[in-house]
Amino acid sequence: MKETYGAMLPDELLDDLVGKLIVIEGTDGVGRSTQIHLLKEWLEQQGHAVLDTGLSRSGLVGKSIKRAKEGHTLGRITLSLFYTTDFADRLENEIIPALRAGFVVLTDRYIYSLIARAMVRGLDPAWVRNIHRFALKPDAIFYLRIGVDELIPRVVFTRGFDYWESGMDFYSTEDMYDSFRRYQTALLERFDQLAEEFQFQVIDARREPRVIFEQLREGILRVLTNRAGVETARAAVAAPPGTSAVHAIVPLPAPAPAGEKDEPVTVPDSEDSAEDHRKRASRTR
Amino acid sequence: MKRYGEHRIPGRLFIVEGIDGSGKSTQLMLLHQWLKAEGYGVVFSEWNSSPLVKDTTKRGKKKQLLTPATFSLIHATDFADRTERNIIPLLKAGAVVLCDRYIYTAFARDASRGMDPAWLRELYAFAVKPTIAYYFRVPLEVALKRINDGRAGFKFYEAGMDLGLSSDPDESFRLFQARILDEYEKMVPEFGMTVIDATLPIEAQQQQMRQLVVAKLTQARQLRVTP
């Protein structure tokens, strides 16, 4: 039985949402899209129908957000609410219908990214949480965790610094590198806080994509096969954030699927450019 | 981020609320003319919201893409844009800002669509608390008669057609307005709104409005613009 974080939408029915909602969270450049791509393929091979979705992909506001960010014209409350609108649109029009139809929904980021970003930009922490209370509680939240020192080379040697992911909209006096470092450090701190609060399953994203994939696969299998297993996993992850709690409880199965061994360490993973990812990901195969 | 009631800024914010046909826009226009003539730096907030937000709202309405939740959120986004780029800077500069409709419109309308009232109040917590919020109280029948004399045809969301109250737009509008009226009445004590009897002659209503405004402006002489 699914539930929300406390606020119900009008006439919302949750008792027939039989699918599974799986969230992959993590900062920019950490490899989320690569993993979602692999997971989708694997789940479909297993016979599960999969919906993958991610921030600012809604039909209602997705394009407007992208245009807004090109022009840097929106205030921080406005931008934050624009993202929340996008999220609500996808929740009602994609995620809930898919869950009702029994899909596994893989979402590239969820409200936690919106909360973390808004907090770093100085918005009231209680307010940001409260306005997202209509969100469904996921069946599992996997957080791909990385330190800023490991993150920087990945970003530099792939696609370079992104204006927004460097927090240039509010650290405007510094250069991109300093700004990126400061912004991502602040963001990672928030994520660690949220990891505890929302019971993320923390995965060490410094490891090879193949290893991360195995861990995600294990975690998802548990969600799909055994409800009790999820509770166990959550309890185990109540360990302090950053201690790779998942490693301790997820026995790694041996072989990776053939053909994935030479997967590059990261596929560039810029915010909100899922289509680019898919293109790049398919090129690397 | 300052919350509702926490802003300490030199300007003055006067807003009008009421159902369609309550005469609030006429009253605000008269107040605007008078304040200008008196030499105050007064801005009628035209809702110069960013074209981006406006376009999205327009498109969503035209194509009927909006649910109660996204209707509510896209309007909150739009209002945030006005607040951040228009209302707050103007008030900081010491202006008298006038708004035709404010967050209470969203509370009444979105609650009528079934949104959680507590969530709505939190959503708009970033709004500046008005110096005076006027509520133009009018019986539904009086308001409907005024509207019917003046215009024809309601838009889809305006008539609350998304709620499926009635397939007839006129009837749907009437039922929707009745709900909104109930919501307004609940908000009068909650937000300490100043009630104006909107069945009184126009001049009498305006007289009341001006008296209350004067009291708030005498404490702030610096708002006067020297001619």
C-alpha cells in the first residue's frame, strides 16, 4: 500500500497502485543515467514493464524550465516552484498511472534533489519539505554517493562545468571551479542529511559502474520479491550516511551481464539532459 | 526566505479580494486614481510575470492539461515570480502597491478544487502580508446578476468545468462561485480581512476604503512623491 508524505491530492486513490516506485538520487555527474539505462534493460529482460522519468521532463513545464535556465531569469522561489509543478505533473500524469498499471517506475532524481537544491539556495527548509508532501513515498531510494574530490575530475573531463550545477546563479563572484566546488560540497551535505531523514540506501558511487549496477540490482530485486526485505534494508541503512551501509547487507552476485564490462567509468551526466544521456549511452555500447 | 508576516519593508500593500462581480476591481481603480492625485508613489501591480511562466499557464489552460494540483502550483509559480521581481522590490523602494486579487484568491479557488487548505497556506508562505486586505462581501445572486449584465461565456477553468459540477458552463460557474464564496467567508476571521459591504453605493464603499488607507499612510510620510 502506497502513501504520501502527508498531503493528499483531491480524490487520490492509492490502494490500487500495485507497481513499484524506485528512486535513483545523486548529484550531477555521479552516473545515475548510466545506471537507469542498465536497470531498465535488465528489468525488461526480466519481464517487467518500466517507466523511466526524471526532473523537468513533464509535458506541461519541462521545456519552459529549460528555457528559463538559459535566460537565468527566474528568482529562486519561482524556479523551485517551477520544478515542483513539473514534478506534480509527472506524478499525476505518468508515475501514478504507471504504478496503477503495475509498472516499475525508475525515476532519475525525485523530490530530494529539489529539496537539497532549494535548501542550498537559502529557502526555508521546512517550507521546501512541506510543499512536497503530496509526493508518494517510494518503495526504495538509492543514493549514489560521491565526494566532491572524486566528482570534480569526472565533470571536468567529460562535459565541463554547468552554470546551474555550479551554483553560479548565487555564487556569482567566483569562477566556475570555486563555485562548483562550493555548491556541490553544500549539496552533498544536504544529501547526507536527507539520506538519514528519508532513509536512503546509500551506494558508494566511486566504485565501478558494474559494481554499482550489481548493488542496485540486488536492492531492486528485494523490492520486487519481498516486501519484508525492504524494511530490513531500510533498517540496515539507518547507519550514518556515507558509511556504505548497503555493501554490508547486499551480497554481491558474481557476473556482470556480458558486454557491460568495458562500460566507461561515467557517462556524462548533466542535469536534466536525459536525452543526451540516452544518445551517449547508446553510442558507448 | 521571509515568511508571511515577517517582511519589514517600508512600502504599503493594499489588496482587494472577492468573487467575480463583487466590484472589487472598480474600487481598486478608484483608490489608485485618488492615491496618484494625492502624490503617492503608487503602483498598480499589473502582474508583469515572466513570459515563461505566463506562457506555460496559458498553454496549460488552453489545452486543459491542468489538474487541481498543477493548476495550483503553476499559479503559485507565477505569483512567486511577481513577488520576487515586482512586489518585494517595489515595497522595498517604499511604493504603495495595489493588487487586484492576492493569495486568498488561490486559497479560495484551489480549496474549492479539493486541495488541502493547510498545504495551500504553506505553498504561499513566501507572500508578503498585505497592509490591508479588503474583502468585498456580496451575495452570490447579486454578483451573478452584475456579471450577466456585463459579459457572456465563461472559460473552462474559470467556470470550474474541470470539477464536473455541471456540464452547463453557466450552472458550473454558479456552483463553483458558491464554493469560493464559502471559502472566502472562512478566511475573513483567519486572515483578519477588512470586510466591505459590496452592496452599498460605490461612493460609500470608496469612502470607507480611503479612510482606512489614510490611517496606514500617515505613519509613512516618506511614501509621498513630491510633485
